[in-house]
Amino acid sequence: MGMVSSLLPFFIILSVGVLSSEIFRRFNLPYVLGLIFAGIIIGPVFNLLEVDSTIFLIGSIGLIFLMFMTGTEIKTENIKKFGKSIAIISILGGIIPFIAGFAIGRFFDYSILTSIFLGTCFISSSVAVVIPTLKKRKIMKTKIGQTIISATIFNDIASLLILALLLQSFATKTIIPLPIYLPSLILILIGIKFIVTKIEKKYYSNKKGKDLFESELRFIFAVLIATVLLFEVIGMHAIIAGFVIGIILSDSIRAKTEEKIHTISYGFFIPTFFIIVGMETDIFVFAHINNILLALAIIISLITTKLASGYIGGRLTNFSKKDSLLIGATSIPQLSTTLAAAYAGLTFGIIDQEIVSSLIMLSIVTIIISPFLINRILNK
């Protein structure tokens, strides 16, 4: 009975994950939606399963892998090509939505810290949602495609750095004084990149022949875990560690190894995280009109400010009206960084369940709307 009781939760999670993903894929909907809805059904709706310590651990690993895979999408050589355009689009695409998110927080009587946190969530976007569409339309490697990806990446980095500072402000877990925390963090990140790059070159210098025991894969996992442990010591959330190592290793991971990491991550760990997100979504908060208004305000303001800031940034950098609209539409989806930030914010007590549920609804709506808008713009 002990083995059965231990395996049953994993069987339920795997089963509903596979079933829900397949159903949503058949209707041409993002499979992530299926995972979140599956979590809502087995969690708050029917109470079939609770998030115990083991499931929580697997979900936490999935969260780290999710941010790692997000980081690996950043190819640093692409950022150098269109520096001025990227800077203008990133700044506008960050400041305007941030102001909107902060204003919503204050309007609904949240504290300044919580409002700043909400504004920070508005800065990020999810490039992973739009990459398949850009590839399908064969604009991934064009100037507009690379500008969109690079600008989104900069905003993700900015939002995570602000998040790190906010978490320290709310619950200090480091001996580094808060006024110099952010500069110290940047120096630590530069040091990690230098050290990891040196170790990586040394590690592979004598590697010859076929890698039967997946040494490169194990090396990446070891570096990832070591960085997570280091960041925990200096008081930073594990999602930042995963993102940083993803960026550092993005240009050096071989395609075959990246494919294996993708298989391991998206085969089990990351889907478990999204199911947990659904299981911990309190859908009953929307029984109150004030919470419905909060969710609507968050969704509408983010979509409009992302569209507007992207369009303005595009026009200021001499892109056509169509391309400028495309920049705005591709900045709308909120997924990995937003949900990771919400997860961390709830854990630290910076935001409440009402905001978390609203951010989850935001993710659901935006990852449906954005691909639709992108295709409409490109079809004109």
C-alpha cells in the first residue's frame, strides 16, 4: 500500500497532463492551458489531489527548468546587431506597462511594494509563446524578428532583477546591504559567467569520441544546481539562477544536448509545475465582484499598454506601422516569467491569492490572444 499511495499522485498528474494537453492541442489551443485547467480540476474543483512536499519539490524543479529553458532562448550575438532599436523598444515596453500595473495596485488599495511587484510582472513577456508563430511565418531571423526577441529578453532580465531586489526588500536573506544589493548582484552574475565559461572550456578540452554517459548533460545540470545553491545562500530566488545559467550557456549548448534537456524538462518537470499552478489557483476568489474587476483591470490594461508601447517603440525606430503593431502584439503573452514571479511573490507574502489568480487568468487570456493578433497582422 505504501508504494501505491506514493505513486498514485504521480499517476494522476501524468495522466491528466497527457490527456488535457492532447485535448487542447486538438482544438489548436496552447497545451499549457490544458495543464493549468487540469490542475484546477483535480485541485480546487474536485479536490482529488493536494500539493504535498514531494509534488512541490518536483514542481520547484520544473520552475527552475522552465526559467533555464527561457534563458537558453537568448543568443547574445543577436542582441548586438540592433542595439538602438532594442533599447528604445525595451525601455518603452517596460516603463509604460509598469506604470499601468503600479497604478492598478494602488487603485485597488494594495501597498506600494505590492503595486511595484505587480508593475514588475507587467514588464515581462513570454517570447516562447510567439517563437513558433514567428518561425512558421519565416520572420524569425529577419530584423523585425530578432528585434522582437531581443527586446523581450531585455525586459525579462529587467523584471527578474527588479524582482530580486523586491524579494530582498520584503524578506532580507543575505548579508549584502540592500543599497548595494543590485550592483553586487550584477557583479556576481558577471563573475559567474566568467567562471562557468572557463570551467566549461577546461571540461570539454579533453573530451573526444562519443559521449556515451552524457557528460555534457550532467555538467549542465551540475552547474545549474550549483548556481541555485549559491543564489539561495546570497538570498536570491532559484528562478533567477535558472534564468542566468540558461543565458550563460545558451551560446555553447550543442543542439543535441539542448534537445535532451528540452525532453527531460517538458516531458515531466515543467508540466508538473503548470499543473501545480492550476491546483493552487483559488477560482472561488472570483465569486467577489471586486476580484473580478481586479482581474479585468489587469488583463485589459496589460494588453492595451503592451500594444501601445510596442507600436510607439516601433514607429520611433523607423519600423512600418504593420511591424510596429507586430512588436506590440508579440509583447502581450505572459507565461513563464509572470507565473514564476507570481509563484515567488505568493511564497514570500508580497502578493495575495487574489493577485495570483488574476495573473494566472492574465496568462491564460494573453497566450490565446497574442498568436491570434500576430496572425491577423501578418495576414494583412
